[in-house]
Amino acid sequence: MAKQLFNEPSPLETRVVSKNFAIEGSETLDVYLANDGYKAFRKAKEMTPEAIVEEVKTSGLRGRGGAGFPTGLKWSFVPRNSPKPRVIVINADESEPGTCKDRLLMEYDPHQLIEGILIAGLAVDAHKGYLYIRGEYRYLIEKMDRAIDEAYAKGYLGKNIAGTGFEFDLCTHSGAGAYECGEETALLDSLEGKRGVPRMKPPFPAVAGAWALPTLLNNVETFSAVPAIIRDGGAAFAALGTPKNGGTRLVCISGHVNKPGVYELPLGFPMMKAINEVAGGIPGGKKLKAVVPGGSSCPILRAEECDIPMDYDTLAKVGSMLGSGGMVVLDETTDMVRFALRIMKFYAHESCGWCIPCREGTTWLKKILQRFYEGQGRREDISLLGELSKNMLGRTFCALGDAAALPTISIVEKFTEDFEMYLARQEVMV
Amino acid sequence: MTFSPQLEERFAKMLTRYPEGRTRSAVVPMLIYGQDEVGAVTKELIEEIARRCKVTPLQVDEVVGYYSMLHRKPQGKFHVQVCTNISCQLVGGEELYEHAKKKLGLGHKETSPDGLFSLEEVECMGACSWAPAVEINYDFHHFVTPEKLDQLIDGLRKAQ
């Protein structure tokens, strides 16, 4: 019997980071070794650190956590010759609404992640890694602990890794429920045992991160892509995607589709094809209303804006983002006031309160949307929502303020008719 | 205060993981694992963690209110967490939460008098493509319908 996966794979996928998912026992080191495991690490060991970073740059890999920052460039910022030891922090605090991919990478291929971390260790001369996993993912903390124990037992962590003389220690670190800790500097404060509030930048984590040490911080999927890049070459990975948007990524499709799931698609894959063919289209033959392209923080797209390739630059051109790969599909029956309210309830709950524009802004936006939803909306609320949101933009330490404001601005501007409908209904009631 | 041998071992390991003099880093993991065993973040637990991490009790106390999974009062033996965030909302998460409220006779963050169940409406827990999702303690349940939730709850009740 074939292994039961979270969802049926699609023939339209290009499987790179997920290539081992369907293999029986893929979470064990033996199966990993039998499927190209540690070829990349051995190759990287023969390369200079500069050459590793160059290879990652060539691959066009961009951060898969949400910001999409070029990974090779980020690695090059870590001062390899600093008198302070370097550390690696892996962000597994996956909590952007719509995103559920890092779960699969840790569940089905933990050793690929470990190998990616080790290669990063070679690149920046780091010997210690901390895998920060959100508290709700306890079963994954246990799975990763088992994988780490196995790697230690078989000589793939600890001293003299795979007989190469390289030394690296890795451990898991549990979060305890906080969206904000997915933001890299808040995550670092949380790792240090504090409330997860964002730090002022600069200094950037590359220079002064965890415990003020030079820190390389990337998302689980970013590290997981590294073994394939080193093994097959950065150019081969880049060629899978489009220029400046290298490779493939895991796209989490949810909402109103027949076959929701996590699918690995090349960058530049057509969005409508992802919805209609990969995810099997919208149930009941209903029409598409909107798409949240990369997690709840991304400005929403109207149906007519969705005939585009999914890459960072195209999404930026249409005023949105590819974010964390969480693609939420909304059919024509979706009530956008209710949807906007749910988004804002989330951000108001998760705002850490450090910056006033975010703390107060999210709370007021929630109150206004709540009253609209309850049929107490006022005409001037429509412009007030936009105005309030715009006043939050760029006025906070971290991106949470923008993450709350941007989708709200886009929903109010692009779906004003939904708000108008609420007002019209109220008038009828009177 | 002492813990089970397994937890003592885990705590001892945790304290060696971080750079020298940085035992404060173990505070959050120790709080969540400690809470799981003790049942809640008690004053004694805070003081014990502070002692072991070599920080003041206040430095431990101040993080408790920040993290949504930490709680000072005991939750039910089965803590039912229903996600209503966008991906779940679109496919019936809010209706599922309303159903859970009726089924358990509980509201948000309430615990049943017998201490068996508690309920919480939670934010996105990373199950968006398999929504609507429910997590009971640390077990994920995907594509949950009201009928499936009833079965889960009845099954847990019967097993007592």
C-alpha cells in the first residue's frame, strides 16, 4: 500500500524539496542516505565557504518564510571571521494564516533539513544550531528530536561529521504560542527567554543576533532547499524557476478548492492553473472572487488580477507578495466584510503591543469591522478603515503593523461593493 | 520542586544547550513542558524555573502572559482547540466552533466542572490545506465536521 500523504500529489508538480515525501520511511536517516542524502554535504565540504555562498546566490533562492530576501546574499552578510562564534537559527515558527508547509518538511524529510543546516554551517563557519519550533507543533518537536538523536548516533551531528572533521551541534527549542515570534528579531528575544518583541534594526541578526552573536536565520523550507542546490548546482535549481526567482517552492492551497493541499511548484507557475488544475478548481462550479496569494499578510487580488505567473517580481508588480506560500482561494459567495474582520481579529490578538500604531491600529480596525459586520456600519467607516490602515504603514518596528494594514487596505479598496451592500441592507432594515 | 525522571532529564539537557551564562534561554521551553506535567503555570513552577535558569521569578513571570499556550489555571484534561482563522473560516471553521461550544457547553477558554474538557478558539495552527482543523492537546485532526467532532469528544468521554 502506498504511503498515506496529507494530500494526493499532482502530476503538475516539480518535486525537489518534496522528492522524498512519498518514500516509505523517508523520515529515517537510512532512507535519506539511500536517496542522495549527504551527497551535498560531502560536496560542500570540498568547496570553499565563498563558493558555497556563490552557489546559493546562483540558485536564485529567496527566503521562503515570507520576506523573500535573497538567501545567498543573507549568508554573505554573516561575518565569518568575527572573533565571536556564529550561530544558526532555524525558523520553524510557521504561523502565517494559510501556511502549512514547514510541517511537511519536518515530518517527511527531517534529515534534508539537517543537511541544509550543516551546509549553512560550513558556509558561515558556525558550529551550533537552534531549531525554533512553534509550541503547537509538539509532535514535530518530538519527530525532530528523534531525527537529531539518530543523526548524532550515526555520526551526522556532533564531532567529526561523516568523517570530515566538521563539528556541529543542533537542538530543538519550543515556542509557546505567539505569531509574533515568526518575526526574526522577536524570535531571537523569545529564544533568549524573553517576551517576543521585535528589535530595532540595525544591527541586523547577521551581525548581532542571538545572544549578540553573528546569527544566520532562515526558514525551514529555505534550509531544506540547500542540499539540492549544492548537489545539482545552483544553475540547475535556478533554471526550474524564472530569472531572479530561482527554483520551486511549496505552495499551500486552501479555501474554496476541490483539492486543497501542499504542492511543490516552480516559481513562475501560472496562478489560475494552480487553482484550476493543481487544486482541482472551485467546488460547485462557482466563480472565483479573490485570492490571498501568500498568507494573510498579503494584499488580496481580485479574480481578474489572478491571470499571472507566481513569482516574487510579478506579485510585487500587482501590488502584492508571494509571502510564505499560503494561497487562499475565495469563491464568489465569500463575504469580504466577514473575511476582513477575521483577519483583523487575528492581528489584534497577535500584536505584541510594543509599537503603538500596531497595538491601537489593529484594535480600532477590529472594532470598526466588527460594528460593520453587526450591521452598525457607517458610510464614513469605509474611508476610515483605509485611512487608519495607511497611518500604520511603516510606523512600527516589525512588519506586523504592515501585515495587518495591507490586506485591509486592499479589501476595502477592491471590494467596496461588499461594504456598500452592508450599508444598503441596513437602510432597508430602517 | 521535583519533576518526573523524564522531565528532569529533559530539563538538565535544556540547560546545557545554550551558550555559557545564557540559561535564561531555557525559560520558555521549561515553562511549556513544566506546565504539561504540573497542569498549569503555578507560582511554585515559576520559582523553580527561575532557580534553575538563574534568573529572578519576575523574569519568568513576565513572559507567561505573553505566550498564548501558557496558562495560570488548569485546563481540561482534553483541551479542545478549534481554529477559525481564514482558511478554516472559509470551509466552516466558525460554524464548527459554534457547534463545539454547544456540544461541550463551554465558551472560549472555559473548563468543564469535572475538569475533563476545556475549549479555546485558536488562531492559525498550520493545517490550512486540511481545514477545518482542531487540535486536542497536541493531536491534530483535519477536515473536521461537526459529526466528526462529536465522535471525537464522545470517544474521549467514554474512555474515562
